[in-house]
Amino acid sequence: MGNKKMGRPTDNPKDISLKVRLDKGTAEKLDACIKELKVSKAEVIRRGIHKVHDDLQKE
């Protein structure tokens, strides 16, 4: 019973879960991004975090 279910092996496991609350306008922007980029909501958010972090490094 204690066996952990195995998925695809990865070099970068995503084992931290995050819950966010968005206003309607922000949610609509997120939806537009996922449709245009054809990626998941989580991927758009990860890319956004990387972009903001990179911008901070430039300052």
C-alpha cells in the first residue's frame, strides 16, 4: 500500500503546489496566454515568474 505511483521520470520534478486567487481580468489574460502559447496554466505562470526574476536581475 505504501508504494508511490511512478510517472514519467524528470530532471525537474514539480512537487510544490500553489493556489492563487485571480481577479476576472487577470484570469482572462491567463486564458488568452494559454490559448496563444498552447501550454498549461502552470507553464504560463512559471514563465511569468522566470521573466519577472530575470527583469529583477537586470536592475
